[in-house]
Amino acid sequence: MANLTLDPDRLLPADSTLRPIARELYDAVRGLPIISPHGHVPPQWLADDVPFADPTSLLITPDHYVTRMLHAQGVPLHDLGVGQGELSPEASRAAFRLLCAHWGAYRGTPVKLWFESELVDVFGLDLAPSAGTADDLYDAIAEKIATPAFRPRALYERFGIEVLATTDDPADDLRHHEKLAADPTWHGRVAPTFRPDKYLEPATPAWNGLVDRLGEVSGADTGTYAGWVAAMEDRRAYFAAHGATSSDHSHRDARMEPLPVAEAERLYAAARSGAITRDEGDALRRDLLFQMARMASEDGLVMTLHPAVHRNHHAPTFDRYGADVGADIPVAVEFTDALQPVLSAFGTSPGFQLVLFTIDETVYSRELAPLAGFYPSVYVGAPWWFIDAPEAMGRFRSAVTESAGFTKTSGFIDDTRAFLSIPARHDVNRRMDSAFLARLVADHRLTLDEALDTAVDLVVTNPRKAFRL
């Protein structure tokens, strides 16, 4: 059986001139609190603080970073617990064996870094995953997660999390957030995030039913365009009252553009009758998203935008398992012209703040950094999803810093459903930013003191500012 160890200098520069500088920078930030302003951990886990069920449903099934790569190796998603509900002990163990047997597929990927960090740093295990170690690893993890030290709240404190943001439907009653807020034994901060995407896509089959539900929970008449706007304003206020500081948006493109009121009302009526075309739906969606930006300028919720993903690329997988199982694929995106209408309207408004994420790295230096380098309201979001990887983090800093500096970037976001991977993901980013800053020090572009201040800012100051935490 192979031993698993984590080199303390992993990801730091190999160059003997740079490594000591990077070590000093990393040592200054490694123990700072984790601020996680965008993620998908269910708030119920912390509200109810129940033990995790089994290793597979904790580490494999909810993490589409893990499952999509196994699927690419020919492993059916249902064999990994996706769409299966509560797993039997036999099914859970079988899925874990599949992961370990295919462990070589993860070589060179950030998933390997995260998962190995979980095994060593969270569980204290020294066995490398393999077909031969699968059962031993499974049994050791199962034994630990049955103890109080591995319940969600204990891990939240152990990980040093200062803020954890969830992602929530506008019609959600936020009862789990209310339960946490009312619990005198709870001292953390879990903030909801307003995620209205499905309510802004009027050409989709589910839209009318969703809008009906929106009207029920808000008390507004969503039969009309004005009623939809009023309902969204009501729900945003409800979220803000429950601690939300941001809204989150993801569509095929980044455009936000208002329609004449009469045209918006006409298209909205067509959508409510089920007669809207796809092109008309796109036009109305861009208007509705502009309304979200207008509301953000008034209520102060930070607007985060991460467009350009072809959702549910494999139709049979979506039909069987639904969304968010790893079948989303990036596409190219344009920001400069797409955002001109909304930034002309609100880009210098004191109440408006927009964080722009992308999976299309070509726009970092060409579009996003120049936008953030002019508009006080615009921040560039950290690499996420397909580019949440060490090399991409370095490319991000090189591409964005020259036009926007360090202060107009968001700080790291982990964007994860895998709770136990949060510290590993943040650690990778802290190491890579330390490596980048070390090069600037060695090139005499920054003093060591300036680099130390910047390293701390990237971990705590930037996310607090960008997400108004």
C-alpha cells in the first residue's frame, strides 16, 4: 500500500531564490480565516448538525468535479450515487471502490490536490487511494464521520470559516438560515445568496410554474411584468433581511439591456401565455437581468455574474439525473459590448457593485481587467469551476493585475458542494498567490512588506469588500 504525504512546499516555486520568499508569504496567510462568499453547501447541514451519512454521499456523490471525471472514464453516474437518494451500505462502498480504482485519472488535476488534502489534513489518513486501499480508506472515514468531531458545525469551526454563503432559490423560506440565527449555541455566519436564474428565462417550459410560485410567496400579481418586478423586489428584501449580501446570476451571455416598457410588457404577456419565441425570450431575459441590476443599485446586494456555460450539454443525462451533475461545458463570452448598457446606467452608482466571473480566460486581459480598471463598481472574480486550478490561478493574476491591480479582484471563491474540500481549495489559492507575489518581490517590483500586505488583502480584505461582508 502506497503512503500518502503532502509536501509542505507543494505548489510553491521550485526556484531556490523564489521559494523562501513564497514560504514567508504563505506562512503569513495560511492560518487566516476562510471567507467563502459563493458556494453550494446546504444550510440544513449546519442548521441540523446531523452526522454525515457515509463516505460516498459526503465526498463523491455531491461533487460534480469528482463524478464527471469518473463518468469520462466510462463509470455510470448512478453507480456513484447520483440520483439514487439514500445509498445502501453496499452501494456506498461500491462507489468508493470505483473512485479508488480510477484514481490515476485524476493525476495533474486540482481534484487530486483537494481530495488528498482532505484525506491527510481532515481525516489524518496516510493511504493513497487505489483499488487495494479502497476498503481501508472507506472504513477509516466512516468511523471518523460517526464521531462528534466530524459533524458539520465542528468542522466549520475547525476549518476556521468566518463566512459561508449558500445558494438559494428566490422562493425559499430560508428556514434553515432562520434556525441558525435563532440558535444561541451557533456563532458562525451562514449567509443566503439570491439565485433567480430560472425566473429570468421566460422561454423555458418551467418558467410559468416558477413565476406562479414567485407570486404566491411574495404576494405580488406575477401575471404582469410590473408584478414580476414587484415580486423580485419583495424577495430580495426578504433575503437581505436574512443576511444576504449578494445575488448570483448565470446565463448563456452577459448582456443586460432594457426594453421599452411597452415591449417588455408585450413579451412578458407572450411568455405567460406560452407563446414567446427563443429570441424573444433572450430579449426579455436581458431586460429582466437589467432590472436585477437596477434593484442591486438600490438595495445594495452585490451582483455576481458568471455567464457562458452550456448547461446540461448531454440531454439524456439531464433527463435522467437533472442539473448540476457535471454535464455543463464552457463556451466563449463577450463582456465589453454586452455590459455597456448596464454600466452606463449604474457603473458609477455608489450602490451598485458587480463581480464578473468567467471560464473564458481570453477575456481576462482584453475585457474584464480593463472594465474593473475603470469602473469603481466592477470587480474581477477569481478563477472558478473549470479553471479553478493552480496554473489558471497564475494566468489570472498575470492577465488581470496589469490593468486592474490586486484590489479590484474578488478574493478566492470555492464554489463547492463538497464541504470538506473548502479548506483545501482555499489553501491551493493561497499557495499560488504567494508564488505569484514572490516573483514580484524577486523582480524588485514589490517590497516584501508590500507583498505581505497584498497576500493578506487577497485572503480577507478583498472578499469582504467585493461581497460587502
